[in-house]
Amino acid sequence: MTMMKKLHMTVAVLALSTTAAAAQEVEVLHWWTSGGEAAAVGTLRDTLAAGGIGWQDMPVAGGGGSDAMTVLRARVTAGDAPTAVQMLGFSIQDWAAEGALANLDSLAADQGWADVVPAALQRFSTYDGSWVAAPVNVHSTNWVWANTALMAELGITQPTSWEEFVAAMETAKAAGYTALAHGGQAWQEATMFDSMVMGAGGPDFYQAAMVDLDPAALGSDTMVEAFDRMATLRSYVDDNFSGRDWNLATAMVINGDALFQIMGDWAKGEFVNAGMTAGNEFQCFRVPGTEGTVTFNSDQFAMFNVADESDQASQLAMASAVMSPEFQVTFNLVKGSVPARTDIPSDQFDACGQLGMAQLAEAAASGGLFGSMAHGHANTPSVQNAMYDVITAHFNGEYDAATAAAELVTAVEIAQ
Ligand code: BGC
């Protein structure tokens, strides 16, 4: 046999075995497209590959997942649901209510999920008493990310009040830097708004306005103050903010072109991916005015009902991998979030991860833990989208603060 023939035969055998392995496969719809996010996806893909499960990637860019959810709806309507989907809070509940999600109860019981997933997450992972999603992490939105060298150059120490935070931004602006790195997309403005509402009104107000949707709170002077704070933030972004992706805004802080970014801790994934260390080259602290509280969101994987038994087995293998304690460490170190499980020691995490884990536990114990409106954990997708519209219109100068608060009342009422 010639060398060439031998080679062809080897390739054919390899192809055959690849086909056999690929029969066990998950198609995963997600919105993890930045550098740090892609690295985190890589840890999941590799973990599944080690167990013989193939990965078909279905990424749809756009933080908060609105665009991914639009694509998902089209796929399901066409009778072609992906096997697994990254999903947030109330969206999980909506799909479960439609009867579209696979029941994970027996795996959850075998692995004792109920004992290690906190109640605030189980509220979204379960529907009608059954497990319908596997939570991989907890993120939170009330963080500021800062460039340490630039803080030192400008003589800025960590601000501990809203006034000090504004003063620090003023110093950066006066020195010719971009004070606040921001990407002008509705979900990014909404992400900052979570903290402005919490900072202006405190936990009870956040609950009344964002969770209970009380019209009196939504239209209150406190809400006007939250919008005023958004206008203050607007005055510290650069001229090119419009449409910028969040990770490009993070890159401005990484590069020392900008002082701060208000963003969820997926931003930490970008710093880490750039080879920077928490507490050294970059800093994290809670948005001044929100200390003691955490506005959280949790990425969960929901498995869609599929007929094929091998696909069902792959779904369970994926859910099992996602919930394993080892994987929750590996993944969250890269992603910037903290584990969804409460039984994971924090010692392997960096300074921001350890702070995040401690603050999450404290907030949960003291009644300071709230779902993020911007990331689908405070109210339904339709209310969330209605809020996005008002917040972004105000940020772009369409409404003054008082009009924005009034518009919020109307928009929320219509969306319910
Ligand atoms: C998700 C994060 C993601 C971020 C930006 C959030 O809604 O929960 O996992 O990194 O959006 O894409």
C-alpha cells in the first residue's frame, strides 16, 4: 500500500470516529461573544469535549440577551429549538410556562441541587416546583471598574459617596481623560440605571419601583433623582459613546484612556483576559450609594424539549457538567462572575471575586439582594424592554428627568 493510500485510510477512519463522537452533541445558543466571554465558553466546550459531547456554537451578540431571545423565538417558532440556551431570570419562567423546557428534576435530585443553589436563584431555575434550568453563575451589575495607574496619576482614591464619585470623574475630565467609559446601547444604560435607582432611593425604593412596579415609586421625586444621576453620568462619557460595545468600553479602562466603567462583573473577564490582576492593575468597587446591596443576575442553561434520546442524554450531561463544583470554579474564574453554588470556597478567586462572593452572601442575609432590572431578574421581558426605551431616550436627551419618570409610569403600565 502506498503512503498516500495509507493516509487516506487513516483519515477515513478518523472521520468515522469523529462522526460517531459528534452524534453526542449540544447546540448552545448564547450571547458570550467578547474576548473574556469567549474564553469562558471555551471552558464549557472543553469540559463537554472531555466527556465526549460535541459543541455546536450559536452565538448572538448583545448584552442582556434581548437579541439572543429574539433569535430563540424565531428558532422555536420554526420548530428548530436549540438543545441548550443561556437564559436569564424571567425569560426562563416564560419559556417554562409555555411548556418548552425539559424537566431536570431527577438529575437535580441525584445531585442535591436544592441544597446548594440559593433561594434567590432557585426562584428562576424552577417552575411549578420542577427544575427547568441549571445556574452556572451569579453576576451583579452594581460595580465600578477602574484603572489603578490612572487613579494614582490623578490622585484619586476609591470614592465612597456619590459626590466623591462625581468629583473623581470631574478630575479625570479636567485632565483630558474620558471619565466614564460607556457604550451607548439601551442595555448598557439600563445596567447603570439599576445602580442609579438603588443609589437614589435605597433597597425599599428599588423593590417598590423595579420589582413591585408601584406607579407612585416609578413617578416619584426619587425616580427623578435617579434620572438626574443618569444625566450626570452622560456628562462624563466621551463623544463617540454611541453604539459602542461594552467590551470596547472596558478596553478604554484597560488601556488607561478612561478612568471608570459602571458594568456587571463580566467586565472583569476582559481585564483578566488582558492579563491584568484585580487589586493591582485594576480595581473594583460597588457603585457609590449602593454599598451593602447587590443587584444580581444569574446565567442559567435551559434545555429545550427534544425528541431524540441521544440529544436528551447530551442535555443531561451538559446540565451535570454545569453544576459540578469543579466546573463552577473553572468557569467563573474566567467569566468574572461567582459560582451559583453556595458550597464553593472562595480562596481560588481573585480580590474582586472574593469581594463579590462575600458581598453576595452578606446581601442575601441582610435583605440587600435584588434582581437586576437590566438583566431580566426584576420584572418580565416586556416591562424590562419598556424601561429600556425610556431610560435610553432620556440618556440621549429626548426627555428631561421629570418627563422620563412620568414616561416610565406610562410605559410600565402599558407593558403589563
Ligand atoms: C449576562 C452575562 C454577559 C453580559 C454581557 C449579561 O446579561 O448575564 O453573562 O457577559 O450580559 O454580554
